[in-house]
Amino acid sequence: MLEGFDEHENRVQNLGPSSSGNYIHALLEDKFDDRDYLEFEQEVSSGQYDCMGPELLYEFKTKTPHGLEKAPFERDFEQLQRYLNSPDVDADQGQVIYINREDFSNVRQFQLQLNYNTDFIADGGLPDFSEYEVYELDLD
């Protein structure tokens, strides 16, 4: 559960999916923006990430309770992977954080672990970053 957001639950319940997601993103940025080591909503060559810390990129996704049960979604990790492989991103790890958009009652957090295949470097090519593993973090 996200602490300190109780007064916002009624507002979010009356919003559509996209608007509730934007609202929750704004709440998170407002709550954590005083931390100098975090950057929010930055444009990079591959899109716009939600939040980046010193070594970790965060992508926030809001879902219905049903969507939250089905998480994680491959498309979300492909998006995160594009950001991590962007030349203007310093982080080498990322997390997708799923938030129940109806009442903030449940949060699921997944770590993305890139598997770097460097066999191509020996032949003068670029490393292959297309493979990755995902595992859920225990928030208890």
C-alpha cells in the first residue's frame, strides 16, 4: 500500500484510466521530488521515462485490480529495456512498479535483469541486449 495517499483515493476513483495514471504519476513526483538523486519525467532518445535514480530506472504503471493480478506485462519490460539501452540513460537496471489505480491498496514491483550477450563484440559488433529476466520483489 502506498502510504499517505488516502485523501486522493476518491479523486482517482472518478477518473478514467489515462487520467488516473497521470494523477498518480504526479502524486509520486510531488512526494519524492525533494530527493536530489531522482529525476522525473525526462525525455530521452527512446521516449520519456518516469523516474531515474543513480543506478535504477523506474517505470510506473497503474492497473485495475484484475490487471494487477495478471502483471507483469512483457510490453512494459520492452519499454523499460528501450530506455535502459538509450545512450542518454546512465542506469543499467530497471523496475516496473504496478499500482492499483482504484485505491492504491496494492503495489507490485518487478526487477528487470538484462542478460548481456557479448559474443558479438569479439566479431567487432555491438553487444546483444535483447534478452532479459524479470522477477518480483517482495515488498513485505
